[in-house]
Amino acid sequence: MTSLNENLMAEPETGRVFIALVHYPVYNKRREVIASALTTIDIHDLARLAMTYGAEGFFLVTPLEDQAELARKMLEHWLEGWGSSYNNDRAESMRRVVVAGDLKEVEERILEKTGRRPVVVATAAGDGPGRSSYFDVGPVVRRGEPVLILFGTAWGLTREVLEKSDYILAPVKGPTGYNHLSVRSAAGIVLDRLFGERN
Amino acid sequence: MTSLNENLMAEPETGRVFIALVHYPVYNKRREVIASALTTIDIHDLARLAMTYGAEGFFLVTPLEDQAELARKMLEHWLEGWGSSYNNDRAESMRRVVVAGDLKEVEERILEKTGRRPVVVATAAGDGPGRSSYFDVGPVVRRGEPVLILFGTAWGLTREVLEKSDYILAPVKGPTGYNHLSVRSAAGIVLDRLFGERN
């Protein structure tokens, strides 16, 4: 399945935005650092979001080889198997998915493809130090340099990942105090705030 | 389980926004009118979106009694069973969920609760006649009258439902032509555009 990833990397450049769904390192409910399991519905939803908002690559980050293998089998089904003819829109979105072992690999692949290290923008459900507003980060991610937006699974990206990022986006909030959104919903809201066209 | 629904209806009023996830009438892939199956992950995601954006009720619309029964069992698990102590944030969001047989019943329950028929705003993934912009619909839904926002499952709300609504929101678009989003992602984006606080 390396061929699929190489295939993606050889595609004409359609943008400079990349997203990553991070399964390690993230917290569990007790704030221990874990590697979470892949969720196929998250992969489909974020792949379709990547298509919609013009992200040229969607990295699935997991260091677990059995999980990576599962992801590759899923991609194969959608790109070459029965899924590719059943639902072409979905198959199309899956072409942007790349499996990567860790965030370092993701950054290196973006460097390889674009010639530059990406500006890394982390997202977080909670308040905390160093959060940046959408008004500040929006112009940065739209100026055409390579950008990598990180979404955490489980109970969120670890403090180390947040601290190493160039920006940490302020949490998505509505008019209430509640902000326990699924990563599927939150990723859509974040990408729409950064790249959506109000109409 | 009627008690749960009545319980919800007797709660203090926290807003005038209601959302509905419609399983009938919707189209299937061949544009036939069907009743789609419930998806538990959609229920969780939209319940959490309802909490985040201050919707006081989230109606699950299905005419199929076995599906309604399934939904009630799921609610019972989260509201009274093991789920209620395992994950309180999730349980809290499930308190807003009400099972309804059809859209007429939804509108009647809102009338009963608020004393007014809601302004009905349908959403659609496709372009078509009569679409309204977010600039037009935003002020309408924020002026405090009861509002019901409809989200379709499967291949979307039928033309009849769209035509009977007061407004049809223009489809969510990013900078690309692709707009095949999951209802989980799309509902988040729509609610954030209407009620989110830019920060």
C-alpha cells in the first residue's frame, strides 16, 4: 500500500493545507498518555472535510502497526475494491488519506512535498495557556504557506504536542459553557471557521 | 419512557432553538423516499452539538416503532443506566433528546412548549431553488422566536419537506466544489455559523 501514499504525494498540488488525526500521543479519561484506536467513521468524516475545505493531505497518525495495517486495508477497499465503485464521492475523499507513524514523519513528508516545514496549528477542547483566536490564526493559515492542523482523538492532544505547536486554537464555543464535541463535529467547525466561504 | 420526554418538556426554558434529525421522509441513493435507520453516533454527536449551541430540544424523527424503541432504550441507558455514571457530560447531552414520529408531531410539541409554531429552517447539501444565505437566516433564528432546524439523514430531506419549510439554508461550501459531508460534520458547521461565537 506504500504505492497509494506515493501516489497521493505525486498528485498536482491543490493547496497547502494538511490535517492530521492524532491517535498518539493523546490522553485517556484519566489523563494518561495512550495510543487510541482508529475509528473508521472519523476517517470518512475527516477525509470528506479535507476534500470540502481543500486540504491536500489527511494524515492518520498511529504508531501501532496493527492499526496502520487496518487503515491501509480500509483505504484499499475504498480505492481499489468494491467501495470504489459503490460510492465514488467517498472513494475520492479517501485518496487524500496517508498513514503515518508519528507527527515527526508527518512534518517530514510535508517538507518533502512542499519544500517547507509546515506551520503547526493544534486544536484543543479546553481553555489553557497560549490559546490563539481565529482572528489571529485565520490570516496565517490562508497566506499560502504549508499548514498542518492537528486534531486529537480520545481526551485530546497531550500538553507536549500543544506546547511544540506554533499555534493552539482557542476551543470552539457556542453560547453555552458546554464544549464536549466529537472530533468529527469539531473538525468541521474548525475548518469552516478557517476556510469556509460564508454564503 | 414517556416520562423522560415529559421531563424534558417541563424543564426551565433555556432558549428557543430546536433541532431535528429526520429519518423520514428522506431520499436513498436512487432518490426513492425511505425511512432511514438510526445511527447511534449521530445521536450522540447532535446531542452534544445541541448542548454546545444552546438548542433546548433535539428531536429524533422516525415513524418506525422498532427504531423509536431502540432510541428510547439508548436514552434509558444514558439517562438512568450504567452510562449515566460513566460519562456525565454525555448523559447530560442526552437529556435533550426527544423521540417523535413525524415532523408534524415535532411542530406540535414546540407549539405546546413555547406557545408558538416554530420558524422551520431546512438544510440541504445541494443547490436548488429558494436557498437562503446565512446572512439572511442568521438574524431570523437569533431573534428569540422558536426555531426548528432540520437535518436530513441518508441522501437528504425530500423536496416536499424543503418546500414546506420557511427557509432552506444554502449548502455548506468550502473553497472546493466538493460537498459530501456527514450529517455529523454538517450539523456542527451549520449551528456554528448560526450560533457560534467567533473567538
